[in-house]
Amino acid sequence: MSCPENALTLVRGAPRVVVFTGAGMSAESGLDTYRNDESGLWERVDPEAMASIDAWHRDPQPMWSWYLWRAHLARTAEPNAGHRAIAEWGRLRSVTVVTQNIDDLHERAGSDDVVHLHGSLFEFRCTECAAPFEVVGFPAVREPRMTPPACPRCGAAVRPGVVWFGEALPAAEWARAAEAMAGADLVVIVGTSGVVQPAASLPLLAVKAGVPVLEITPAPTELTRIADVSWSTTAARGLPVLVDAVRTGGLS
Ligand code: APR
């Protein structure tokens, strides 16, 4: 499906853009999404057992090895044409990336204004005193369990710097994202099913502020109904077309 003309009009006329991304943004880089029918990560891994704060307190070892291995997968993946298009867009206009993703592909593609709502695979801190901790090197093989290091300051277990089910989102990132959404001239939603709250409610702030919403998605999502335009394509195919329009079309 070629790019809808009203999508090109929206992107050409937007000096300040927010791109709201989810796991589908990294699918064409070879990283799993969570809810893609039979191939989604949560079809193979129980999120309650491997992505909740309760599970961490019960038995951190399987989670520690799983997140270190996921960090290896993300580090060995490459940004795709969609990540690179967003980074180029950021060199042409003001672009803030608000992502639910915990990989670093937006940054590695060159985006420099990235808000991580759900944390990062590459940040670690003490479970108790929150002292930051650096992990160097990630296992290429997923071990069933590994012992997390002890915090040098207080001795508690070091944890991944990601937001788990049962935890609040980081307040500073939430505030930055909410302000960006309400102050944008265009919000582009890419690669999220829009089912996880509170992140999925952020685009509603844009709608309330009268900001147009453009969605790029291969299949309808929970957010399709709030989009002014929903373009049925993928991140790596659709975003370069939008950025071409910005580059060649200028501000109308
Ligand atoms: N391009 C664009 N979108 C795609 C692509 C692609 N190549 N491939 C899949 N998608 C879409 C899917 O159709 C789906 O709508 O990406 C979306 C991925 O949805 P989820 O797997 O639910 O991922 P996400 O919305 O990011 O999940 C939100 O849930 O488990 C938590 O913390 C986790 O941040 C995650 C949150």
C-alpha cells in the first residue's frame, strides 16, 4: 500500500515530531516482539515469571541470565532502515523518540533525544540502594540461571534497569514524554500494540491537545482508532518514505 497522501501532508507540515515506538520497531532488526500471535515472546516466556518484580524477589537467577542474554541479542542486532530514518528526521526537524523498547537501536542509529519509558537492557542498579552498576560483556548463550552480582555498596543483588510488571514507570521519563506529546505538531506511532498501560495512554495526551496522530502498523492495534491516519506498512518500509517527503517537501 503506497503512502496515503494525507500522511505526507502531515509530515511535511510538522516542525516538532514525537515518534512513539514499541517492539515492532525492532522486529526488522531481528528482535522479538511480545504479542505477535504465535511468535511473540510472551507466547514462549511467562511475563509473570520473567518480567515482574515479584518474580525477581522470589528467584532472581533465571531473570538475571535471561536479561543478560537479551542484552547480547540487542547488542548484536543492527538498527534497521526505520531507526535510521527517524535519526535522519531528527537532523531535519525537532524529533523526540518516546520508546517502550529496552534496546539501544534508536541511539545506535543516531537519534539523540530518546526517552525510555521501560528502561534499558544496558543499565543496571542495585535492587535495594539503586547504586548504578556496570556490566561488561553479555553471554551469547542463554543460561537457565546465573547469580546476579552483589552491590559493592550494600551487598544486595544487582538488577537490570528495566521496568517490570508491578513497577511504576520512571517519573522523569514520564514527564518528558507527556510534555513532548502535548507539545508536538505530529505524533507518529510505530510498532506498538497499544495494550500496555500507562505507556499506551500517552498518545491520548496528543489527541486531547489537538495534535494529529499518524500510525505505521502492519496490523490494526488498540491505538488505530485514535489515529488520524493509519498506514498499513512496516517500520523499515514506511519511515524512510515519510522522511523522504520531509527532506524533499520542506515545510508547507
Ligand atoms: N513494523 C511495525 N510494526 C510491527 C512490525 C514491523 N516490522 N512487526 C510487528 N509490528 C507490530 C505488531 O503488529 C504489534 O502491533 O508491533 C506491535 C508489537 O506489539 P507488542 O509485541 O505488544 O510490543 P509493545 O507494544 O512494544 O509492548 C509494550 O509490553 O511486555 C511489555 O514492556 C513490554 O515494552 C513492552 C510493552
